[in-house]
Amino acid sequence: MPIAHHEDCVKQCIEEHHSCTWSMLRHKNGQKLCFIELNTTPECLDMSVVNIRQWYHYKAGGYGTDNGEILSWTYYKMYSFTDLHVQWIGSLRSAYAKNGGANRWYFTFNGANTQCASGTIDFVSYHAWRTDYHKHGEFGGYCKNIAAGNVRVGFRIGYSTSGHSGDGYTGYYSRSRVIVREVDTRDLSDTCNSESLFNIKEHIQNNMNNDNDTGNVMVFQYKKRSSDTSLRVRFMANMRGANNNQCGRYTITFNGEECANPAPVQGVIVWISGIPNQHLRGRSIEGICYKIPAGVIQVAVELKNCSTYEGLDFYTGWNSMSRLQVEEVRLGLGRRQILFVGNPDNIDMEDTIGTTNVFNIQHWTWLNVDDDLDSSHKVLAVTYNKTQDNTGLKVTLSTNFCQRTLGKCARWYFKFDGSECSDPGYIEGNMYQYHFSSLATINFHSPNTIKGICKGISAGSVAVELWLGTCHYPWNLADAMFGYMTTTALIVEEVYYATL
């Protein structure tokens, strides 16, 4: 029996009831009818996440613009009360053959220089030495107070607010993505507990410029509604780790404790050899922690030593916005995430479905993968049970990456049932580096996140694999390493694309 899902029903539900978790679509005599199903406590019905769109870009050679707009898109925003969540995933370079080069990438909304009024969404990279680093980068944030209707989303590059100029390059021989979605971040009633689904909150801090090497660098209070949910956390900031033979950890803590179930949510920076580079660059960490009780939780980003190579010289939040994002999730197919109703009124209809726009979240972690095999090979593999034919499959990988050979490139990419994504295209993270010195290698491990949405994958058991291989430009495969002395987290989930 075919499954029907229609964004218009969701919109009707929101407009008529102001809050709605799911809607239903029925067919009777060829006519589509929306039947709204509300929970018994309507004040607990957060809309969560809707209207998900993804733009995919590939241009041979990328974009060599140093200052100005690189790309733009028109996004139709359905509701005025929602936040707009934007994310960039792709290659970013800030300097070439220049000491002290810096660039800043940022999003704009409805104007050439109209940045987010509730907090600039940006990524800054600075190199003290003469380098040519085309490296994967991921950043994003929530922007408030954007009216419903067509929104022009711009992606721009400029020089750092510190006054340093750079020689920027974007998307160099790599596939880039921008994901935009609407998110309901409003506070709900205190009576809401197990009926909640997302409860998304974000804490931001501009120009942190924190030179501490221990202790908390960001802290905020998060009110967890339910005891049977997990917490999904993301930390995006400019992070530096300097000095040879040293290691340090950015770790997320909950009421002062690291996550123990299933593993720490952390980003580990390791300098083993090479010039102790003053490399201030945006980086990201993401993961899920289980079995945290309901109530007010102090969520913090703490600086800690590693078990070896102790004493890293940290610097956090250099001339840019730092973001700590937290949300509640139910792993797998939780209550009210997806519902089928078969012919309850005995009328002539095909089928009925009610669902959230993001569901069936699965999460895997590995400690100290330490993958150091330099030939093309499969790094990780999991099996995911996809429930719907008409959903996209979103993958998120968070760990640390290292590319040690100058003038070469490493590419980490996903396969689904043995093939790379073809709709809309590859999900990958590339790292090319060259240093204008006599060094042959730079052994530097830093945290990063690769993510993307793939369409056209049928329901059923899906083999999701991460591979290491050569980049698309004819460089040789680099001496690469993955998941060194850290947690590797993989999140796979089903998402409904916007149809309006």
C-alpha cells in the first residue's frame, strides 16, 4: 500500500492550531484531505523541524573569490516564528604563500551584507605561516526573527575582523552542501515531558578570544524535558592547538561529568611533528549522550589533557562566533515519530501516515579507531534499517582527521549499499595541504564533521560505509589517519524534504 506524506497538511495544522507534531493525508475519490491529529495536551506539541532543503555544489577548481558573495539561494520560509537553521559543509582555504593570512566566511539573509541579527553565523581561518591548505570545514547556526516568505540566503567571504587579509578559496575540487531548515525553538509548558521530541536550544558567544588551557570555555543551562530522551550536542568554534608532541581535548560535559554512555563527546587536537603552526581555524564536534535525567542540565565545553602528549596550548573563539547547540532526540522509532493508520473509517483511501520531518535516528561510536592504512579502503561500516522509500538519508560523522603528506590529498566519503550517493551527489570531506618550507610531513590531527543528505535510497536494510580514497583532482593519495585518540561518532537519520 503506497505511503502518502504532504507538506501542505503540516502547514495547515500549524496555521489552524499554532502547534502541531504531525498531520495525516487521506485520499477519497481522488481528492486529498487533511485530517489533523492533536495530542491530548496541545501545549506540548512543538513543531520541531520542517521545510528541509539541501543545495549541492561542485565546480572544478572551486571559487577563488577573496571578498564578496560566492553563492546564493532562494528559500521559501513557511512561518515567521521559526528560526532558520543554515549549515555549510565543504572545502575552505584562507591563505596561499602568505604569512598571517586570514579569511572569514559567513551567511547573509535578504541583503548583500545583512548578517543574522541574533548572532553572526561565520567561520574564520588564520595561518601564521605560508601554506596552501584546502581542507574540509563545517559550520552553521540558528537565525531568529526572519519573516515568512522568500528569503535570499547568501554565502560570502571577506577578510577577518582582526584586519588580516587572506587569499581565500572555496570548494576546491570538492563537493559542497548547504542545508537549510526551519526549527521551532520556543519554550513549552512545564507540564511537557515525554511528549516532547526536539527541544532545540543554542548558546552563542562572540569573539571569545579565550587563551585558557584548562577549565570551561562555554557553559549554559539547558532544561531537559524528558528522562527517556538522549541529548544531541554540537560545538562549533575557532579552535587552536599548538606546540609539538602535545595533545588536548575539547569535551562536552553534563553537570560537570563527561558522557559515559556511550562515550565522551569530544574533539581531540594532536600535534606530533612539524612546525607548531599558529593555525586558528573553525572546527566542529557533534555527538549524542544517553541516560541523562530530566531537569536543568549544565552543559559545558571543557578543556582537558589527553592520556599522552599532555599540555596542548589552546586558543578558543578567535575573532568569530562560538556556538553550543543542544537538543533532545529519541533513537530509533520512538512514540509519535511515525504512525500508520489503516482504513479506520472504512472509506476508499490509499493510506495514512503521520510523522515528524526527522526520525529514525541511529547512533554509533568507536573509541581510538586509529585508522592508519594509506591505501584506498573501507574505514567503517554499519547497517541501517530505513523505513520509508520517500525520505532522504542524512549521515553525520564527527571525529578527528589527519593528512600528513605535503602536496597530496586525502578524501573520506560515504557509500550506500556499495555505491556513492548519486542524488544529489557525493558526501565527502577532502584534505589537501602544502607548506612552503622544507618539511616533508606535518603530523597534525584536528576535529571535523562530514555530513549530507542522500535521496533515492529505498526502504530496507542499507549498508552505510565510510571510505578513504584519492581526491578528484589528480593528486596522489596522502599519508592519512582517522580517529586518533578520540571518539568517532556516526549518526544516521531519515528526513523528509520540503515539497513546497
